[in-house]
Amino acid sequence: MLETSARLLELLSLLQLKRDWTSTELAGRLDVSTRTVRADVGKLRSLGYPVQARPGVAGGYRLAAGTAMPPLLLDDDEAVAVAVGLGAVATQRLGVEETSLTALAKLEQVLPSRLRRRVESVREAMSVVPGAGPPLDVSVLGAVAAAIRGHERLRFGYTKPGGDEEARHTEPQRLVSWGTLWYLLAWDLARDDWRVFRVDRMVPHAPTGARFRPRVIPEDDAVEYVLGRVSKGASRYRALVLVHAPAAKVAARIHIPVGVEAVDESTCRVEVGFDAPDRIALWMAQLDFDIEVIDGVELAAAFDRLATRFRRAAGGTSAP
């Protein structure tokens, strides 16, 4: 039975090369008779693999597209390429970040140690142009995604905004990407309540192996719940700004956790929490829209300081 199973896997690997194979060619590669090849093709069809047969001298077998996605076989190089690619996609704003992570978690769970080392080597050798966000460790994302998928309790070290570190024990529920940041929505076992954690501040510990039953998230939409918790999180200052641009355009340019509320077709309100007024003023100026501070004396004063610096930078010159 083991020999037959191994042969079926080898046959499937050959058919996935997307070419036509004659019975004689396949028999030679598998070191079996053409009758055995026909029987093995029948077994693959019974497992859901749509193997097409074309009669005649120029005919042969080919693996076609079916109505469902069957399991795929990847060689070493393909597995490494897929793992690295999924990790890269997970860091981009393409709308498939969470799906990429769950696929990556499935793949890394079965990767042999030698291939896992190759994946890590490729990641370590890659560099990106530094941006405004913190560095993202794909292996941490993969570990969190695997715990979510397996309904497994997750222990990790967490660095709080003030720099203090503490150990957390959670039931991870959902990963949410916002701008350059990833957030984990989890049930904190020590605090007996929902908590939202920034993934870049997490250091996962060894898997616990302890399973849990998923809880009902407080709101219908987990994404809205996480964004609401993050945007209303503890910040030293808060401000409300009127932006003279459609809400959709403003939201598309914002890469930090803030709330955007449409006023009409051409204006919207942005509620923002911050600790550094001058930095948030500079960021909002870069939106390239006319803005008014409705509420927030700290932010208004920061804009005044920024305007003074810009006038000094111009050096009293005037444009023609």
C-alpha cells in the first residue's frame, strides 16, 4: 500500500508539470506497466483530480482544471518560493493579507526543517526601503495566524507603549491589517476581557498546544471592532479635523489608525489621537487637502508652529 501511495504522489507530481504524457512515458518514469498507469490514473480521478485522457498517437494524459481545488504537490524550490511570496504579500495593502497569512501558516506547518531554514535565509537576505511603519517580522505573523487557525492558546511577550514588557496569555481570534500595522484581537485570559495587541510588539513563546473554543466577538464585524478600539485608544491628545475632500479619498491616503466620517460628498471629519502634535500636524499637511481644526488646541498650535517654520524655510522669497 505504501508503494502504491508513493507512486500515486509521483504520478501526480508529473501531471502537475502541465504537459501531456503518454502511457509509455509515464510507465517509464514510474517503472511500471502501462496497465498500472491506467489504474493509477483511475485512482487519482476517484480522489477528485480531473485527469484528462486524449486517445491516439498524439494523445496522452493531462491534469486539467476542475470544479474544486485539489491538493497540490510542490518541490523544494517551489515550496520556498511560495512561502517567501506569501510572506511578502502579507505585508502589502492588496486586500488579501489575512488570506496570505493563513495559507502561509498551513505551508510552514508542513515545511521540513531544511526548507524552513532556506525560507528564513531568503527573508534575512532581503531588504526594503524603510518606511514610516515599524519593521514587520513575517515569522511572528505566521505564528499568530497558525494559532488562530488551530484555535490554540497563544503566550507571548508584549512591549507596551511606555516600553515596559509583560507576558500575556490569550485566545487569539482575528488578525487585522491597518496601514503599515497589524493588530491581533484576542481574549486575554488573565484580564478576562477582549484586548487588541500590535503584532510588531509581540514575541510569541513556544506553542502551548492548549485548544480553545472561539468566542463570540462583541460586534458583528471584527474589523470595525478592532479599528474602533485602536482609534479610540489611550493617547495624550485628541483632535477633530474637518477635511475638504471626500471621505473615500482621505481614507485611501491615511496609513495610521484614525476615524474618518463623511459630512457630505466633498468634506469629512477625521478624529485622531496622538502624543506628538507637531508630528501629526506635518502628517496631516502631507494629505494635500485643505483642513480645519474643529477641536484640539494642541494640534492647532502645532499647525501654527509648522506654518512659521515653512515661512522661514521660504526665506522671504515669492514665487513668480
